[in-house]
Amino acid sequence: EELLYGEMAGVYEDTLDENDVNSNNDAETPENNASENGKGIITFIPPTTRFHQPIRHFPIEVITDTEYQRTIIHTPPFHPPKSGPSEIMIAHVCRVTCMEHVQWALADLLFNDKKVAKATHNMFAYHFKNDGTVVSDNDDDGEKGSGSKLASLLEMCHVENVLVVVSRWFGGSKLGPARFKWIAGIARNGLVQGGFLKEKN
């Protein structure tokens, strides 16, 4: 049996319709992009609506519990060829064996790394086994198709118990389908750097 992220984590995603979004309509958000609703949930609000990123909710009891703390590996910044001058991609990788680990790591990146919080997209995928059940899912974070590319990478590389997040800062020049090659490539570098995958000779 395979369970999806939403089924286990209950994370709400407010996906925006591209046709309903004004590209100059920045959301009014708290300075740290976070708000608490008084029900044990902390919410991450993207700094802008331009890139169709969803609002994310995290249980405070999970992200403040050191039992779920993860060591996150970060790749060096990568500047894709023929991209805009400020285009950067960075992969973040960590070991996970439960949804609480996934929640903690995502929250740590979004709330404690100001640069990641302001990224154009933070697409991710994860795959782990919990009591014999395979748990996996992915998220585009507004970069349509990217989450499934990351999920395919994890499947093809036969890696388990891992979360990989790729942050992209759009540089002003559209990369077209080539962007998926760079996203998967930087994610693979993260898997190698994190010891989940051996480097090709």
C-alpha cells in the first residue's frame, strides 16, 4: 500500500489558477512569512502570488520537537547555462523515515532560511518505508511537472528514506524544458553529496 503526502500529513495547498493571478499582485504577508492560527498550526505564506506557490501549514508540535530534527545537506549554488544572471538552483537533501521528518525539514527550510523562503520555487519529492509501507509523494511548488521529475529520479536511482528539495530562483530568462534537466541534475548532486547515491565513475 502506498500513501500520499496529503493523506498522512494533512497539509493544505492553496493552488492558484494562473489565469486568476495578477503578476504584479504581491501578497501582504508578515515579515517572516509565518502566522499562527491558535490551533497548533503555523502557516507559511509565500512572499508573492506571482509564481503560484501554495500556502503551507505545519503542526507546531512537530516542527518544535527535537526528536524529528534532521541534518539537511545543501549543494553549492548552480547557475544553469543560458539562464538569467540571477538564476540559481540549490538542492537540499536529508534522511527521512516518517512524515514528521518531512514536515520538520520543509518547515526548517522555509522558516529558518530567508533565502529559501524567497525562492521562486521549492519543489520536492520524498520516498521512505514506514512499518513496511512505502510512503512517497512530490510537489511542484508552482513549477509544473518538476515534482514528478524529482520523484522519477528517486525511483530510477533506487534511493529510499530520503527527502530532496530543489530551490530555484528565477533569473528572468525562461529555460523551457531544459529546466527539468537542471532540476534533476542538481537533485542528483544532492543525493550524491548526502551519501544516498554513489558518484558515477
